[in-house]
Amino acid sequence: MRHALFGLGLLAFVPLGGDAAAQSSDFAYAPGTQHYRVVTENHREQIQGGGRAPFEFDVTTTQLVTLRLAAKSRDTLQFDITLDSVAVSTKFDAPAPDVRHLFGDKLTGLISPQGKVYRFDPPAGTTDADIVALYTAFRRFLVPFPTARVAAGTSWADTATQHVDKDGFSVAVRSISLTRVTGDTTVNGKPAWRVVRHTDIVQSGQSSGATDSAKITLQGQGSVNSVHVLSHDGVYLGSLSTQRIDLTEKNNISESAPITQTIKSTVERLPDSP
């Protein structure tokens, strides 16, 4: 069930107000500490033969996290995420994963003031698959801007290839993203940028540790659509995303019916404690 714990989806909450006058300005993430609620709803469905109903289940994961950004130098921020709590709920007839060992874990890395990741990887020798999955998911928590200057209508494309060991598979994931700043908005009276991203995903891999005759290959393709909101003064306010991917598995003898996975993710910035 680890795939249901930490999906590839992005993160989300968008309380949009009316549009402000379009403008251009320099953007940088502000040093400081912010708290977020991250909710991921994972729906997995597979067609079954013989007139049987599709096999499907839903898993919801709720995480409370603390983001801390601290200036290291003129062009580098320390990027820390602490996992304050995790709750997993499902109606699937199986024990929920025990995630208590993750409480209080801190993920650390370095980013540019515009959110480009310089370093954000598990410590050398990490064998806990859940920790590796957390680093993979939160690597995309902040929107990376290619330049400091931001204006309505600014757009850019980027391509990434990632290798993931997941659910007994070694998988290569290739993504092509188009990101666009669609304009100004306001959140609680403060000016903010609204950023829309579309990502196409192709993944392929095979089961790990099996003999050649028993290996299972995995193929998948899908997309992610997301909306992010960031204040002009450099605070990430949240996002909303939906990811859909279709997967097939096959061995030397047969091929599985398509598996469809839909992940809806939200991130809500929590108010500061009084």
C-alpha cells in the first residue's frame, strides 16, 4: 500500500479572490516558517474479467508539515520540511500502514531563492522506502521559477527524468511540464500570483529481484493538472492538483487489465499560532 501513501501528485488549496491589476515584479521565496495541511486522495481501479465488478479502493493520507526556509547565502536557501503527523484512512480490507515512525522526521536540502532544487535527497545509506518516498514527493512542493522576474503571461517548459524504487519495481519516470503564470489574484487581501501547470508523464520499469523468466514489466502514461498560489512577498499559499495515470503489467505469459490511478492532492497553508 506504499503507493497509496505518497503519490506523485502535486499539492493544493486555492482561495482565490478577484483579479488585481496585471504587473511584473521580482519574486523570491521568503525565509521563515510556514505550516501546511497536505491531503492526498488516491483512487485505484482495475477492470476484472468474467463479468465481475472492477476491483477498486480509495486511500486518503493527511499530513501536517512544517516548512522552514533560511538564508544560507545570496543565492541559496536552506529548505527543511518536518513531518509533524500522518494519518491514513481506507476502506480496503487490509491493515493500514504503520507510519508512526515518520512523525518528527525532517527532510533537508538546498534551493535557489526562486525554488530551483540544488540538493534534496535522502541521506546516503537510507534504506527506509517511506523516507525515500517523502523526499521524492516533497522535492516538488514549491514551484520553481526559471528567473526572478515574474509577470502575467510568463510561461516555460521543463523536462525531468526520475528513477524510483517503489512497490517492488524499479521505475523510470519521465515528465514534460508546461507552466504558466496566468495573472494576479488576491488572497486575504494580499496580492498573489496564480500559476497553472500541466505535466505529461511516461513511466516504465520492471520488478526488482526476480529471475528473468519471472520478471514483470510496468508501463504507464498519464498527466497532472495543477494550480498554485504564491504571495508576491514570497510565501507559498497552496495548490490544487489532479493526476491520472493508466498502468499495465505483463510477464512472459500474460498482460494485466489496465490499472487506473487517480490522485487528488490539496495543500492548505495553516494560520500562524496566536
